[in-house]
Amino acid sequence: MTLSTPDSVRPSDIELYRIPDAMRLLRMSRSLIYEQIRTGRLRSVKQGRARLITAHGIHDYIALLEKEAEDAA
């Protein structure tokens, strides 16, 4: 699935991302996305049968990666 948004909606306005959208944003494979969800490093919610990644979850995950990089240095 692709991220289909009207021209008036910017990606930064989106609050929930489907797995393929999160894969593209984070440049990660599907299996790695699900692994990060399973371990609690990437927060998600369920809507019916769909697993959705919150915008805050993506931002928090990136912040976590940055912190881990700083700690390793």
C-alpha cells in the first residue's frame, strides 16, 4: 500500500501510518518493523485488524536511535 494523501495534507500532518508507510519512512524491512514493535521499541496501535504506527511512535523511535548512537560514542 502506498501513502495516498490529498495535496493539501502534508506527511507531517499524518498521525497514523500503515506498516508499508512506516517501512518507507524509517527505511526498514517489514520484518524489522515488526521486530521493533514486538520488543516495544516502536509503538503501535491496532484499528480492527490493521496495525498502525503513531507519528509519536516514529519520532520516539528515531530519538531512541539517536540516544543509543550518542551513548555508544
